[in-house]
Amino acid sequence: MNHLRSRKLNLLDVSPSNKLGIVSPCARIFLTLCLVFSLQTPLWAKSDTSEEKPPVNTYDKLRVFSEILSLLEANYVEDLDNNELIDGAIRGLLKVLDPHTSYLPPESFKQMQVETSGKFGGLGIEISMRSGILTVVSPIEDTPADKAGMQAKDKIIKIEDESTLDMTLTEAVNLLRGERGTAVTITVFREGVDKPFEVSIVRDVIKVKSVKFKSYEGNIGYVRIRSFSKSTSRDLDNAILELEKGNMEKLILDLRNNPGGLLNQAVEVSDRFLPQENLIVYTQGKTEDQNMRFTTQSRGQHVDYPMIILVNGGSASASEIVAGALQDLNRAVIVGTQTFGKGSVQTIIPLSDGSALRLTTARYYTPSGRVIQSNGITPDIIVEMPLKKPQEEKELTKAEKEKERVRKFLREKDLKKHLKGKSSGGEVMEPGDDKEVSEKETERLAEIAEEMEKDPQLREAIALLSGWSVMNKVFKTSAVEEAK
């Protein structure tokens, strides 16, 4: 113990190599704290005897840090704020780690707690760092960012006039937030577009409704999960109950542009579609308490319909857990494009001054052991979406749009002087023999046709499920013939 005291005093009494002569009070305090913490084993540390590494002399590095801090305080051309210096040092420390590990000053930590309530101010956009570039994970549907045309994988290279190069996630989020009704201009680089372009987005209060649903082709249910919030599994149960009233026999689960959310909700959603005693996801970290396994519990309504999951580059985190589990266990066909690849676990650790450390503590693995982090989930059937340009070409007039819509629903029988059809018995069928379709139904069909025309991934999913019964019938017949 005397040896430790002696070592500590020697470090504190070190003089920098110039003529300053003493270590500043701020440097002394910071170095004392660093030494106290360096003498303790971190909670997440774990010895690894299989790969011994030469010990790093932490004391020497702390000595250099104290020298630099003293030099800055004594010689920098302008007066410095010691709090800003220490905060900057902490951010620099964490910047050498993965982009999801970050320091949250007290104000940022409070703001993050507001966000998790499901109602917050901003643009409605999930962002991350990829290769040091601020990248859109996905816009949240029906938010200002979505309406402004932002897309997954867009690179934000400027916020107003400030470059995002070397900017932290926390700094970027703070710049993008602001008072409701105010605008922020961002400069975006999009793959396939010749040059960067500006997008002006008006901030608003973001309210996320996690689940929406509808039906296609009479018996195909469609459920869109926008994010995994605290009510998602309950909202999913309600959606399925409503769809079953309409004779649902097949299901499309749309996880596109879903940036993730709560892990327990991803597990509960997966649980709805899997039989008992199946592994959904597991995590592995540096310590035993970070290694967890999540299995099915049959906590809600079980659904066993033929199923397709839609994913894209904006599907991240919790979305990838659901898609990966159902793909590994042969429960669903995955259609779309490669997912984002965000498969790490972040733990928020509050600190004594009201700030917090957002620390990456583990990785997610699918039931078969696939690593989600940086790899993502590869769909069973790849279907690309057409690239959206920042500015659409010629805008059709209202009359032209109506004419285009009507034209899609014209058939031979609608043409003047068309030949009458005949039944299999040879009788001529009069126009009145056809089942009349109401104007409201025609409008609904027109909307579905337009939606499917713009969305080839959804169109592919509907086509696959529409042919599901036919293919099953064919394969069963073939199996019976072979048995004979």
C-alpha cells in the first residue's frame, strides 16, 4: 500500500518538459480520479488466459495526459473551460471504440429518456455511423423525414453548414433536434444519384404508432411493424384478431425501414409465430451476466399461417432478430434486400453527475449462431426496389392521374362493340351476367394496384402467397402419385 501511495505521489509531482514547473490543479484532480479507477478491475473485465497480451503501462499514459492538460491550461491562446476539456477527453476515449458506444452529457441523457416514451421532437429519422459517415438507418413512416423523401442508407454529409465528418452521433442528434415548426437543411449523398443534394425538413413532434394492417386478395393479411415499442406485441395481437375476422389464411409481416427498438418486444413478436421451446436469439459478451438466451414462451396468440417477411436496408436491430429467428427455424420466407446489420447490445449506465455511458456490451446471434452485427440478414428471395430520385420527373395533372387509374382497370368487355363471351355450354353471356363491382370496391382495387406497382417487394410477396395453395396442391398430388 505504501508503494502505491509513493507511486501516486510521484506521478502527481511530475513537471512537464517545458518551463511550467508544476501540474495544474485540474490535471491533479483528473489524474487522481484516473488512478483510483485504474487500480480497480472494471465490472465488465474478464481474464483470458488463452491469449495473454503484454501489460500496458496505464500510469505512463496517464502521466502524458496530465502533462498535456497542464500545457493546454497554461499556454493555449484562449481561456479554456475545464469541463469542456474533460468532456472532450471522455468523448475522445470512446471514439476509438464502436460508433454505438458514446458519452451522454446530462442534457443528452435527459433527452434520450424523453425519446423512449414514444413521443419526442425531431425529424423522425434513425441514424448511425457507418465507416465514419453519418448514415440513415431508416426514416420512420409518416414523419417529416419520410415525407421529405429520406431513404435508408442515405449519407448525411452536412447539417446546415456544418460538416458531419468526425462528428459523433450525439452531436449530430443534437443538431438535428430543435423546436417544433423550425426547419433544418441537410445535405445528402445517395447512391445512384450523381451529386449531393439538399433536403429541408420541418421539425415536428414524433408520435410513433408501431403497427398498421390491411388485407390483400381477400385472404392475405398484411401487418406493418414500424418500430418495436412497449405496446408492439399487444398491437400485433389486435391486428391479427381483426384480420382473422376477414378470413385471413396467409400473412405478410412488413419490417422494412423498421430501425428496431425494445428487445423484449422483438422476442414477444417472434414468439407469436413459433412453437414452444425454440431459441429466438442469444447474446454473448465479455462477462457471464451479458450472455443471455431468449426462447419461446407462448405468451400470446399463436399464429401458424404461411408467412412472408419483408425486409430492406432500413431493417435493423430488433427487426433483424425477428427475421433471423423465423428464417433459421424455417417459419417464414424472407423477401427484399439485405438488412442493415446492427446486431450489438447497448447498455445505458447512469453516472454520478447525471450523465450516462452508452456502452456496447454484447452481440446478438440468431438461433443457428449467425452473427447479425455488420452482416445483417440475407433474404431468401432478393427483390430490389427502384431508385428514387431526389426530384420526381414531370408531375401528372389530376385529370391525367385519373385517366391513368381508369385505364388500368379497362378490360375487353369495357370496350365499345366488343364481342360477347360464351360459357362452356356455348350460351352467349350478357354483360349483366358478370358480378357487378361497387364503385367503392373499384376505388379500393385501384389503390391496391397503384401501391403494388410502386412496391415490387410487396407485389412479389403477394404473388408468392397467392400461389402457395396451388403449389401445395401440386406437390401433394405428385407425392400421392409417387407413392402409388
